[in-house]
Amino acid sequence: MERVLIVGNGYAGLQAAKALAREKGLSVTVVSAESCPAYCPHLLPELAAGRKEPGDLRLIDPEGYASLGVRFLAGAKVEKLSAGKRTALLESGETVEFDKALIAAGAKAWVPENLKGLLAQCGNVLVMKQMGDALALKKFLEAGAARVAIIGAGRVGMLLAEALKSTGVSASVIEIGPGILATMLQADVAARLHPVLSTRRHLRIYPDAHIADVAVDGGAAREIRLADGTVLPCDVVVIATGVEPNAPFLEDGLGGPEGIPVDSRMQTREPGIFAAGDVVRFETITGRMEAGQLVVNARVQGEVAARNISGRNTVCPPSFIGNIVKLDPVIAARIGDIDGSDEADFTAGRSFARVTLEGQAVIGLQLVGDPEDMRGLVPAVLKKFPAGDLGMLLQGRLDLGLAPLLASRSLAWA
């Protein structure tokens, strides 16, 4: 019986496990550094704020792995994986042997060098990447923490700030860059969120902010002092400065700082070793190599990898970069590339959208506004909607949004 090892228990790993469970002649083992079943990580801020319970985040019940016929090793962090030897050394000292493997270890929190010591020294300084992080913050809030400092105004930082609005705490978001959601949206597009954020009485955002010092007392951070003299008292500090592919445990040069390169079958340069999800670098629809965190990509990549592990020859469909942040009642969304040769702004229903163009094709969009206005816009990017048709679309019923117009187009894949 062929032994298959899946490292990681997120969307990609779980999808692959379900697909491989349907195959005969395979013995599947899933190892997870976390001690809980697979869950929705984008709901961690709501768990921390007490708006969700751990069970609300589950993608599979604890007994679900056994029902699939999959061996699940929880709390089993991989220290080293050797593709050549076909072995994985766990933190516990156990060695797992395999014939084929899927690396779906996701991404880990990226912490700037100047904050690593603070994270190690202070018990009230956290990251927000795993369920344990969210539960730790929830415990602080339940114990009476009333001032939360969030370092980083990216997707995780803003989702956490949004989740905290109903808890009664005050949130200070400290961002080294000029604005929020810098990796998702261009600055002037992100600025369109300010009218909504200005209604959040619990929230203050400090852009272009540099941390000069952090006052520490009794193993806890008490004040964050900014270079401009601003002093921010804090009960908890959450570092939300981004993520990086979780690949340091890989030997044989399979991974790098930007992720694991894979081919169209999700196979690494080592035959029989596949990778999927946030840990990989994949080719987008515009031919660029990117690392991107998106649920639909992870699931599709996990499914494709599983099919090829089981002996098929399946090619992964085009992947794309994308993210959505909900700041009730609006969303901020980015789909595809946003650094093309040209761009065009327009109104889509009650929303603002910016289309990125490369030659005569739409390769990306940014949207701020009503979630309903986004329907149909994703196919416009995936199908590289012709820029020449844009004028015609703008003469349509924009009170209905662009979704009906785009959905009516029958464009083939590029």
C-alpha cells in the first residue's frame, strides 16, 4: 500500500485528504502542528472578540478523519522533511515514512526583527494566525483588557479591529505605511473606506507611524511610544504585520522565502512531492509567479495535487490573487493584478471599482462598496475581459451593477 503524507490541515490539506480517501491502495496520514481539527482562519478575529465559538469555525468534526479512513496526528509539528529520504521528523521525535507527500503547511505570521524580542518577552504580545492566538486574546478580553494595540493595518489587522467594535474595548491600529490595506488596494482606493471607519468610535488609526519604544513592566507591554511623541497605553498588543510561507522545515532546497515553486500539476521539482495552498508560489492568469492566500485556490490546488498523487494527470486551472475584507456595511476587495499598464475608474452600482488593464485585457480590479456589486466581476478578470468593451458596459444599467452585464458575456479562457 502506498503511503501518502499530508503536512498541514487547512483548506488545501483537508481537500486533498477527502479526495485521497476515495482512492484505493493508499494509506493517508495528515499531520498538523495545531491540536484542533481544520477550521476557517479568516474567522479568528470574530473568535477572539467572542462573536464565534471554536466549533463555529470547524471545517470537519474531530471524528471526521477516522470516518474518511485517514490517520490524523494532531499537535504534530514537522521539524524536518527530507524528500530524498522520504521521511518527516516530528517535534515529538517520531519519524513518519512516506512514498509521496503533499506540503500544505500554509503560511506563518511574519514578525519584523524589531518586534521579535517583544513577542518573546511579553505575555500580552500576540500574533493572530492560529486558533490558539485568538483564544489567548479572547482570554485577555474576558479578564478585562480594554485597550488593544494592533500593529499592522493589513487584512488581519483591519478584520480584528472590525471584530472588536462590539466588545467595548478601544483599538489603536499602528501602520508604518501611509494607509490601510496596502498589499490589497492602492492608497487612494483604500482611502474610500475612511468614511465608514470614521464612524467607529472605538478605533483610531495611526498611519506613517514608527514605534520608537515600548514600555515593558512585569513581563507585559504597557505603552507604545511612537516617533512623533504619541503615547498609546495598551493592555494587549497584537502583531499583524503579514505572513510568509511556512517552509523552513523542508530540506533538499524545496522551499524558499517566497514559497515552494510548483508546476501546473502542483508538483515540486522533486517527483512525488506536491505542494498546495498558501505555502506555494503559483503562476497567475497573467503569467506572474505569486504567493497568494485565497480559499478557492487552496481547495482547487489541493484537489489537483490529490488527483496526481493517485496517478492521474490533472492540470490546475488558472489561479489568481484575491482578498476581501468586510467592514460592515461595505467590503474592500481585490481580484487579480493591480499593477498593469493602465487603469480605469467607474461606478458599479453603489460601489467604486478600479479596473487594471494590461494591453487590451482586464487583469485585475479593486472594489470598495456593496458586496452585491461584485457578483460577476471575478469572471471579468479570469476571462481577461476586453478593455475595448468597457465603454459599452459603462452605458448600461449601472444601477444594477456591472454583474449582469459581465455575466451575460460568453468569453473563453485566454
